[in-house]
Amino acid sequence: MDLSIDLGSVFSDALIEIVSTVTGLKLNVTSDDIDLDFNEITGLMSISGKKSGLLFVTASEKDWRILCTKMTGTDKADVTRDEAEDVACEFVNMTGGNAKIRLINTENAFEISQPIVVTSENMKLIAKRKTYVISKTLRCDDVTVKLKIVF
């Protein structure tokens, strides 16, 4: 079994479940990307286990505002940049936690770090000595979210 495909599905399924549970939106994987470019707001955390790396969940500020609106019922116009960043942090935290639970009794079990948020336009990640890069684009209606894992 290709480890990268298996873990990619675990993490993308975790993100799909989290978004559906807290917002009611049903994301679908629309592509497997190989680039490491990111949008404006990125939630990230380290994962450590047999394979260690970084988990990223990224979207534009507009998309985080939509997700915040769906999650909290707040009008999109009233969602602040700070709240959009909080939502990015929460989504990466919930995605990492959900995937961790899915893999807890497997050879791919891992621990997660505290989530953080990075904001930047056209941020590039340069990962040295990477073994796997898993990158998926997920979409629903007007919302696009990217999931990336670098081992």
C-alpha cells in the first residue's frame, strides 16, 4: 500500500468530516496537487511518530470568513480577520486530532503539537529532505480549502 495515498485519505477524510460537522458544508477533494504554495491564512501543526512532518490547512481570508459564518451563525460582514485566523487554527487542530484518533492503533500513530496560524500572501514552504508531500484541494460551493502534509 502506498503510504502517502493512505495518509492523504485519512487526513482529507478527517477535514471533510470536521467541516461537515461544524458548518454543514460537504467538501469534496477536487485535485491532488504537488505544489507547496499557500493562500493568505494557514493553520499548521507538527505531527510526530514513525513519520514526522507538518500538517497545513490553508484558505483565503474570504473562505475562512465563510466557514466562520457557517460555524457560528455570524454574518460574514461581521467576521474579523482575527476571527478568520482563529477558525483556521481550530480547523487544523480538529483535523489533526481527528486523524490522530483514526490512526491511534496503527503503525502510523502520531502525536500533534499545538496549532498555530501563519498569514502571508504567496507564502512558499521549502521542506528539505522531504519523503512525502500530500496536497489536496477540497471544494464546496464558493469555499476552497487546501490540505497539505509534508513528511
